[in-house]
Amino acid sequence: MTGGPGWGVRYTSTVPPDERAPTPRNLYSFSRVKTYHQCPLRYRYRYLKGLKEAFRSIESVMGTVVHGVLEWLYGEREGRGAPSLEATMEALAERWSAGLGDDVAVVRDGDRAEDHHLAAREMLERFHRGAFSRDRSTTLALEQRLSRRLSEEIVFTGFADRVGRTRNGGLFVIDYKTSKKEGDSSEFSEGLQAPLYAACVLERHDDGEALAGYHYLRHDRTSWQKVERGRADELLGRFRQLAEEVAGASEFPARPGVLCAWCGFNAICPSAEVPAGLSGGLERARELSDRTPSLYET
Ligand code: SF4
């Protein structure tokens, strides 16, 4: 085990209510609430103290780059026509080079950044030859910012990867996933995120229902759910409950686990647990903070 600053120590950060500083305008995204659920201390570092994570994992860089290519692909299709596979691979190569930087870490021992570039190529090639070439839907919006006030204190916000209409006119929202495993129906997997986006999109249209989809790029498979207006209200109500729990929290215990290896605060967290085979992020964070002592300042 490589550990962290205080391997085995369970640290709890307590914040007096008057020192709590939610992000401006009380905006709560799905990822904000999910971060609290996964580790309240990481939530506190990121959202209350406003600290920047020391490194970006190669997996998150790959996800960002692939999403950028998909946005470009559909944007081009609506404008100048569907790009060729070759042009798509060039778009990936450009974004890949631009996305890398000093702060990118390969977390797993034996992994190489290039392996993730190859995985991105394979996913986009599969997508271009498969789902994209079959897709006869119309794009209404790409990377659409969605927002809905849920109470005086809570505003839900998020970005939908793609909003469109099927060939038969059905409204849909789709979220692209680069993860190795497909999700399940639990709230912090497939249960809330895309359905919440569908609930917000429904408010902008007269349709009685919208489809919420997750497209798994490694598996060339889309998982769909139907969101009718009644379910949309339930989803928004459930998100409000979760966000209120986060907003009302005054203790932020560390919840160490496998995600510590990918957490950009693992070099300063007293409870970090980073196994030896997953220490690339921790090592990069230490190098960067030695070089830049103000790294974790806001
Ligand atoms: S290193 Fe682990 S325990 Fe510490 S903040 Fe990050 S996820 Fe939480």
C-alpha cells in the first residue's frame, strides 16, 4: 500500500453553519450531489472550500475529449454534413494532444496514456460505423445547459450531451458514457442523471414524455427510460431532497475507498487510502505540490 498522508485515519471535517459557502446561486448539479454521496470530505474540499483537484486522471481526460468529438460530430452533421471516419479520427487526435498537460495522471500501474487514446479511437470508430451511421434523429441541442429552481435554496443545473427528436418525432436526451461497465438502475448510476435532464427538457416542450438514454460507447449499446410528466415531478422532488441533505450538512467525514486513487485531494487528505498499484495520481499530486506550493489554494 502506498497510503496517503494519514493512512488508516478516518478524518471528519466539521464546518460551523455560518462558514458554509455553497457555490454561487445555490446551484446543485448531479455531480455535486454524487460527490457528497461518495465522499463528503472531497465534497467539502471541492465545493465549499473551492479547492482545485491537483491532477486530472487520464480516464477523465479521455471522457472529456470523446465528448468533445461527439459534440463536433453532431454539430457538423447538422451544418455541413456528417464527417467521414477519417475526419473524426483527425478531430480526436487534435483534441487528444490539446487535452494532455502536466496535470494529467495515469493512475494504474502498467497503464499508459496511449492505451487510453487507442481506447478512445476504438470507441469513436465503433460509434461512427454503428450508432452514428444508423442515426436518423434530429439534433435540437448539444451540451445544453439545463436549470430548474426546486426551492428558495436549491437550483438544479446540468448539461445534457445531446437533445433531439427521433425519426418518429419523440423527444429524447442522451448521455454518452466511456466507462468500462454499464450502469444499473440505482440513483447514482442510471436512475437520476439523464432522467432529470429529460424532466428539464420536457418543461421546454409540449410533449407528454421524453426518453432518457445512456449510450455506452465501449459496448455500442443504449439503455433507454421513459420519463412522463408525473415521473418528471417525482425525479425533481427526489433531487431536491438529496440536495437539501447536502445543503444542510455540517459534518463532512472522509469516506476512503478505491476512489481515493482518482481523487485530486489525496495528497492533502488525512484519510486517503491509495493502494500501491494505483498510486500514479498521488505521485503526480506530490510532484506538482512540491513544484507549486500554492497548488491547493483557491
Ligand atoms: S482521498 Fe479519499 S477520503 Fe480523502 S477526500 Fe479524496 S476520496 Fe475522500
